[in-house]
Amino acid sequence: MFQPLYTADEMKDAEAGHDVDALMQRAGHAVAEEAMRRFPDVRRVELRAGKGANGGDGQIAADILSAQGRELVEDGGELVIDALLGTGLRGAPRDETAATIARINGDGARVLAVDIPSGVNASTGEVAGAAVRAEVTVTMHGWKVGLAVAPGRFHAGEVVVADIGLEHGDTEHRLVTPEILRLVPRKRAEDNKYSAGAVLVVGGARGMTGAAALTARAAFRADAGYVAIAAPEESLPVLETLVVEAVKRPLEDVFEAAKRARALALGPGLGRDKRELVRRLLTESELPAVVDADALHELEPFERDAPTVLTPHSGELARLLSEESAWVDAHRLEALRRAVERFRCVVLLKGADTLVGAPGEGPLVRGGSIPALATAGTGDVLTGVVAAFLAKGMEPRLAAAAAAAAHGLAAELAGKPAGLVAGDVVEALPAALQVPLVTALSKDPLR
């Protein structure tokens, strides 16, 4: 269900008491073996190594490659082994190292990073200055936080984990695998449409009915038994044609409609003039709720005991934190922490590295980057999946993480690396929830 993600300090703890030289030998051999496997035709190898243990790992790898007939060169290598900085980096690289990183990135050679690309903070994924862009990273013992969280993950290339003989321990951050989907309750023989999961979608203003429709359809495809949409009166005829299975109610009847629901999906296409309605639903209703899109606009902290999940993208979260979206993109874990602290509920920060935070809990990271998901409406789909899982009684942190896993798997199973639309993701959700498929895919931590 989860795999450990290590910070630099957690790796130090894992290595404590072990023979450092033996660990370096294993690490160096792992790097050399991956270089020979992945780049069998490369003859000229350039080592860029620092003075620490990371540099020692790189030097051992280079010596092995030399013994295997590769030529070690000072400049102009076909393959560069990046062993400059390792996991101990805090802040930006110094000027001389930054210049070396710039040369590595600009030479056009293939790049293999040792443990983590130089310039990436292993504990946060932040990139404060120059950072190597690797084709592959051979990381020791387990994934580092900075290999899974943006922007660091975009520098890592493919990640290969090398076993160097350490025991796995608890980590604050954890990587979500498809195995989490086994926790999603399935319909039982004794269920009716309400007990199987009843969702009320609140949104669908004129011109934005598609958002509410996608959320409703996604909730159905995520195995909810009943879905209703509360929308402005003028939108109801359109919604009747878009989602025939859903019950439609005028927005003024939303509190009456909520009596049949087990979870709320607030915001898809709602319009930004409904702040007071959002506030009332959050403070007066005891239903679990997922809050997205327009319902996040100028949202203030609220008093609420019921399970609540906020699902902002970086721009929405930036506005909630009075920051710029670029700051959120550069400091995603810190932004998540601040949002959880401010709203005291589960926060799912959307992106290539979807992050889930909750009060008193370490962050969860959904691995896997599906570029095709960068298209209109996929966020509305995710909202519907979260709502369905909440309606089935899942704990909100796990519901959010499982929804992110199902969302990513569905996008992959849709089989359209280009031209994907949100409706494709909706239709692939049932396949993503199949247990045999989940078992097969769970071996890949980035799926």
C-alpha cells in the first residue's frame, strides 16, 4: 500500500552502525552495473565527483567501468556519472559546483546520477539553484523524497533502487502504490444504492455544467450507488442530457437533497459568487465533503468535525496561502504543510506528484506522472472519485490517496498518451478498480 520515502536524516539513521566502506562498495558496484546494463555501447565515461561519500560511490563505479574497458576522460564523455553532491545538500550549490552542473546539462552527454541528481534537495524535492538533469538515477536502499516530489522528480529521470544491505524502517513521507485500492469498499449483496455510496454534487452553473457532470459521472464510475446534482435552475435541462443516471435538484433545495447523501462534492462549476452557500454547507452539514474548484475561492478556515478534503491545484493553493503559484510549485511540501495547518483537514495538492497531507500525519505521495492528465476536466473527475470513496465510509486521508491512485491508473489505462480528455478517464475508472489489475501494477511504485 505504501513504500518508504527517505529524507537525508532518515538515510543516516538507516546507515548508522554499518561498515561505511562496505556500503560504498555495494553502492559503487550497483552504479557500475546499471551503467553497463543501460549504456552497453558507451566507451567514454566522465566522472564528476565531490569529496563526500557520494563522490566515493561514483569513484568506485568509475574504477569498475575502467576495469571493464571503458575509457575514463576529463571532458567530452558519452556518459557522465554525477556524484557531485549527494543527499546532504541544503540550499543552492556553490558557484563552482553550479558551473559544473551547467556544463553537465549543456554537454549533450547521457547522465547517470548517483543517489540523487546534484542540486536537488533529497528531503524536500526543492531545487534552489542549478541542478543536474539525469536520464537515470541509481538511488541507494530506497526512494528519496526528492526523487518523488517536484521539482526534484523532474530532474531524476528513471529511478533504480539499489539494495545495499540495509533494513527498511519507518519514514515520515510515504509513496502510495496501487495496492491502496484494495481498501476501497466494494458493493455487497446486502447494499442498496444509498448504502453503496450516495454523493451530492453541488455546482454546474450556466456555462460550467460540464464540470458538475464529469464529477457526477466519475462518482458513479468509482462505484457510488447514487449521485444527485444540485445546480441552478437554468442548468438542470442541460444536466438532464449530460448525466441521465443522476438525480437533479435546484440549488435552493441543496440542504433537502443532502439528506439522502453520504458525501458532498462542492465546487465543480459552482461559480465564485456562492461563497456563503459553501460556508453554510461546510459548517451546517455533518456529511463528509470534498471541496474543489470554485468552492475553494477565498475559502476561509472553518469549524468542522466531519471528514473534509480540499483538492487545490498550485494556483488555487497559492491564493489560499497568499503566495504566488510559482512559490507553491517550488516548495510543494511546505505549501502542503501550511495548508493543513491553516485548514486543519486533509489537503490533496494536485500535480504530477499529487500530495496528500492530514493533521498529525506524514505526507503521502502518489507516484507516476501522466502528462496527458494536463487537460480540462480531469480535476473534476478526481473530485468525483474522492466523493465516492468518502461516501463509502473511507477515512478521508486514505480516500484522497486512493482516489489519486485510481485517477492516475485510469488515465494510463485509457491508452491515449496524446489527445486524452476527461471523459476517457471517467470510462477507465472501473478497470482501475479491479483487484487483479491492482495486484499486477502494484509492483511499480510509480504507477
